[in-house]
Amino acid sequence: MIPPQEASARRREIEDKLKQEEETLSFIRDSLEKSDQLTKNMVSILSSFESRLMKLENSIIPVHKQTENLQRLQENVEKTLSCLDHVISYYHVASDTEKIIREGPTGRLEEYLGSMAKIQKAVEYFQDNSPDSPELNKVKLLFERGKESLESEFRSLMTRHSKVVSPVLILDLISGEDELEVQEEVPLEHLPEGVLQDVIRISRWLVEYGRNQDFMNVYYQIRSSQLDRSIKGLKEHFRKSSSSSGVPYSPAIPNKRKDTPTKKPLKRPGHEHDFRVKHLSEALNDKHGPLAGRDDTLDVETDAYIHCVSAFVKLAQSEYQLLMDVIPEHHQKKTFDSLIQDALDGLMLEGENIVSAARKAIIRHDFSAVLTVFPILRHLKQTKPEFDQVLQGTAASTKNKLPGLITSMETVGAKALEDFADNIKNDPDKEYNMPKDGTVHELTSNAILFLQQLLDFQETAGAMLASQEWHSLVRRCPACLAPPSAFLHLLLGSPVLPISLTQLTVPWAGASGPAGCLPTDCCPGIGAGEVGMEGVLGDTYNIPLDPRETSSSATSYSSEFSKRLLSTYICKVLGNLQLNLLSKSKVYEDPALSAIFLHNNYNYILKALEKSELIQLVAVTQKTAERSYREHIEQQIQTYQRSWLKVTDYISEKNLPVFQPGVKLRDKERQMIKERFKGFNDGLEELCKIQKAWAIPDMEQRDKIRQAQKNIVRETYGAFLHRYGSVPFTKNPEKYIKYRVEQVGDMIDRLFDTSA
């Protein structure tokens, strides 16, 4: 039960809330009435606005449609006028551009090409829309005239701005290959940059719009001429340098150029040149005075040709870089082929002339000509990879020119080597050209000088011999071609037997050929055992193997093969030389002088072999050659010493009678002693007089022979003088005892010395 007070309070609270709710309800009703009134007013306003809009629309829409139609008509009129202006402009192209076309593109190529573009469009318009219009002929004629002007401008730019590359610049370019420092190669500027860009734009226009390829012929003709003139200018530079300096240009004597102070001394491309070339050339030909100048000229021509070959490679590479910017890609190879023909043909012709001159010189036995072929051939082989790279894409006939020249030079070089060896063997000079003092024969010095020169060209000479032997074998026995590796093993695997200088041969292991034949059956001169005595070392290097064989077995041994071939060839020359010297020595009536002659020549050969690398090269196939020469030298010394027996026999103890001390000598015994003294004195004086005029150039050998002979004679004479010097065999002892032991020694010390 709720207390009354709480119920009363509760009631008052409810009544207050009810009163508040009633007030709120009354407020809402008033608001709704106001809202309804406002809505009615808004509806009335909108209805009035809509009515007015409809009236406005009915009056504006017709005007809008009329305006739109007028705008469309205006656009059509403007388009029509534009088309008319465009068409009319084609009729004015000829008159507007005629002056520009007539004046040409020189100095304003951009404007000129713009005019040509207008003419091109006019031609296309009239061809499509009015092919019978006279205006078409007019713009066509103007277009052709403009195209001709562009072609003329192309020719003019190429002619005026294409310059010959100076020899100094070419030499710097070539010598840069040998610099140890890695330097970025600066391309040659054949055309100024601005001119080059104009040439490129003209060429592209002619290809795209002119549809004319004649400019490519113009390009290669002009650039070909400049390339050819650049190489000829380099050659002329060598000639002038030679004539102005008084000596032939040689990389061994560096030229100092003021305009390139930072450059290193110029070197022959690819290798050093030895002064021995000139020395050997003079020695082989024995030319002095004006004739010696020919060898100087030959050396200059060789240097010039080698540099021209290197210059061609560098300049051709540069020309191709230039050509790629000017000539369309699908015409580049053909144009480049034509461009290099004149210069390449000139080099090949000059090379063939060198080969031809070498052939003629070989016929005359002027073997110095081979000195020209060797450095050139070596350089051509060294340069061939670059040649092949430059000539990629050219015609086969162009690519084959250098290999053809190399083959010709290998052939003539091998012929020169072969003929030189034969000439050493068959040299006819015996009496009139023999040294009266028994010194070294000119033939010996020439032969050694020639062989020493081969050291600078070992690979080249070996390749010459190998090529010649391979082709010779093919002609004799085609069956021996297969398998070449078997012959290589036969050569490199078979032992080389020790031999003497009078029995130098090349041994072969018995092996069957590819067709079951022995080498002796199909290849004369090649057999089991020894090749034969002919030429001592001669005719013994016919080895059936192609060093250019590309199989792995042949390739791995090609260098050793060439070295063996060259070693065998040198042994052949030395053997032929020894045979000839033996034959020449028989010209001397005095066996002692003959022995001195052989001794001098053998000693000269041995010393020359030891001072150079020849002895190592000879040892490749003949390991006992050095020992054999020493034995022969000792044999000749012993032969010479026997010439003194006719002097020492007079006083030797074995030929003397026995005398009893203190016993008076009989007349017969006194006479015998007198004869002994007189025979010794006369023999000593005669030998010293004769042998004083003889020569032993090697001081060491001269002193050795003198000392050995002095010891023998002094010992024998001293014993004889001690035994009979005090014997009263004559009333005038000074008549018979003319020399003391020391005087005899002094006389022998003056042997082989005309100044003593």
C-alpha cells in the first residue's frame, strides 16, 4: 500500500507532464497549419513559373534551330574555301618554288628540301586528280630539275670536302696499334660534321623521294679516289723521307716529327725490323757505290708497302663507318666493295710486282730479293684477320685477293729458299774467287748471313717450306693426303739419329701410307731409314704433311712442324755449304792451306751459329751438329800441324844417329848434323814466309794454333839444340845454328800476320 503523501506527489508529477505534452501537441498543430499554407503558396508560384517557361521555350527554340543551320552553313563555306585555297596552292607551287629550285640548295638545304616537298605533293595531287593538266608537266619538270640539283649538291659537297688523309695522321693511326697504353681510338674526320649531316639528309631524300641510286656511284667513286690517293700519298711520303734524309726509312731509326711530339717512335706495323736486312742484301750482292742504292730503295719500298697495307685496313674500316651513315643498309656491302677496289687492286698489283721482281731476281741468283718477300709476307699474314673482318660481305673475288697474294709470295719465297740451297751446293766459283790467304770464303759469310736473317722470320719461312712440300707431295702422291695427322706423328714422333757433317740425313720410321704403300713406293726421297747422301743435308725435307691442316692433331703441332722444317732446311744449307767448301778446298795445292781454309770456314760457321739462335734451331733436328763442327775444326788443325813434320822431322830424335860422348865425329856424321840444321833452318824459314801470308781471322783460334805449334817445335828444337849445339861438327857454328829456341818461338808467333 502506497502512502498517501507519495501518491499525491506522484499524481502531481503526472499532471505536470501531461500539461507539457498538451502544450507540445498544440505547438505541432500550429506548425503543420503554417507548413500547409507555405506549401500552397509555393505550388502557386511554381505553377506560374512553369507557365512562363513554356511560353519562353515556344518563342526561343525556332530561333536556336535557325542559328544552328546558319553556323553549319558557315563551316561548310569555310571548308570549301580552305579546299579551294589548297587546290589553288598547287597551281602556284611552280611559280612559288621556281626561284629557290633555280638557285639551288647550296647554303639553304632546309628551305630547299621544304620546297621539294611542296613540289612532290603537287605532283601527287595532279597525278591523282588531273593527270592531263599542263600543271602536272610543269611541276614534274621542276621536280626533276630539283632532284638533279640535289644530286649535284651531293657531288659538290663530297668533292669539295673530301680530303686526302695526311701521311702523318695515317702513321699515327698505325703506330697507335703498338702502344701499350689503352687509348680510345679517335675516328678520322673525312667530312666536317655540318657537311656530313647535309650529305646524309640529301642521300636519305634521294632514296625516299628521288628513287635514284646514282648518288651511290658518285659516293664510292669520290671516296674510292680519296682512299687510293691517301695510300699513294703515304707511299710518296716514304720516298721523300728517304731522299731527303739520305738513308732509307727504317723503323730501326725512328723519325722525329715536330707535329706529333707526344708520339712514340714509329715502328713497322706488327714487328721490329733488323738492320741485318740491309747488311745481308749488300753482302749477298757485293754491291757498292751507286748500285748499293738499289738495296736502300728496296728497303724503302718494303717499308712503304707494309705501312700501306696497314693503312688500307685502318682507312677501309673508317670508310665503312662513314658509309653506314650515308648509304642505305641494303646497299652498303656492294657500295663498300666498289669503293675499296681501286686501292685494294693497287696494293695487290704492287704485291704481284714484288713477287714478279723476286722471281726475276731468283733467276739471276740475286737472293737478296727474298728479303723483300719475307717481311711483307709475315705482315700480310698478321694483318689477314683484320682484312677478313673488313672485307666481310664483299664479293668472293675481293675476299680471295689477299689469300692469292699470300700464296704467290709463299711460292716464290719457297722457290728462293730452294734455289738458294741449290746455289750453295752448286756454286761454280772455284779458282778465281778463292781467297789466297785461306780466310773465310764469301760464300760462307753470305750463307750464314742469309740463315741468320731467317731467324727473324722463322714462322714465315717454316710456313713457306711447309706449303711448298705439301703441294709437292700432292702432285707426287695424292693418296698421301689422308690422314695428314699420321704423317705429322711420323715426323714429330720418329727419333733423329746423331750424324756427322758429312752424313747429315733425315731418318724416317718405317710406316705405311694411307693406301698401304710405303713412302718410298710413292714419294721419292722419303723412305724408311735414310733419305740418302745427295747434298749431305740436301733434298731431305720432303715431309708429307700440310701444316694448314685444321684437324686437332695437326693444329696442335703446326708450330713445331714448321720449326722442324726450317731446322731441316738450315741443315740442308749447311750440308750443301760443307760439300762446296770441301770441293773448293781442293783448289789449293798446299794441303796445309786447304786445312786452314776449311778450319776458318768451319770455325766461322760454328761461331755464327753460337752467337745467334741458329744453333738452337739446328739442334731441333740435328742435336750433334755443334759437336761435329768442333771435331772437324780439330781435324783441320791436325792436318795443318802435319805440314810442320817436314821441318821437325829433320831434328826429331828418332831420325838422329847415336854419338858417343868424347869420340871424334867422322866426316859423314858431321855432314849429317849439318844437313839436319840446314834442313830445319830452310824449312822453318820457308814455312814462316809462306804461312805468314795466311789468315786466321779468329784471334782465339789463331793464338791457339800458334801456341800449339810453337810448343811442339820449340820442344823438339830445344832438345836437338841441347844435344848438338856444343858438338864440334863445324868450324862455323853460326852458319848452321842460326836461331835460338826463343827466336824460333818468335817466328812462329808471327804466323798468320802480314803486318808482323
